[in-house]
Amino acid sequence: MGGDELCLPTLSDISCEWLTRLTVTNHGKLPPPRVMQLAGLVHDQGLQMERIDADIADTQHNVEQAHTEIAKYFQSITTNRMLILKTFATLIALFALFMMFK
């Protein structure tokens, strides 16, 4: 394991320059244009995958925040529902009291 090992890049690190250097070093000639186009496409796809991963993380964070807000709203509705129930129970009790003593 010497210092002249070939370090292979990850998918997002592959670029046309890297492919050119690799081909010229190994074969002494420039890579064909189609290979260069393919390297460019692979590089672009790597960048797109990174953006998709970032978007997924943002979406997950937004969903968690939305869940928290919905839980707060549900708690508010539940509190208001109990208040309305107590109000109607009081009105029915008062109505029943007035009907008994009439």
C-alpha cells in the first residue's frame, strides 16, 4: 500500500476533469466524447441526488412542525369543545330547574 494508490471518488465527485486525467494517465489519450458526456451526466445526477436528499430532509422537518401545530390546534378545539359542552349542560340544568318550579 504505497502512496501511488488510485483513490476512487464518490458518485458526486466524478467530473470530466477526473475522467480525463484517469484516461490520459492509463492510456495516454483523451477519452471519447461520449464517455465525457456520460461523465458529465453522472456528475449532474450526483448533484441532483444531493439536492433531493436536502429537499427530503426539509420536507421531513416541515411535516414534523405541521404535526406539532395540528396537535396544538386539536388541543385548542378540545378545550373549546369542553367549554361548549359545559355551557349547554348549565343551560339545560337551568331550564330543567325553571320547569320544575313553574
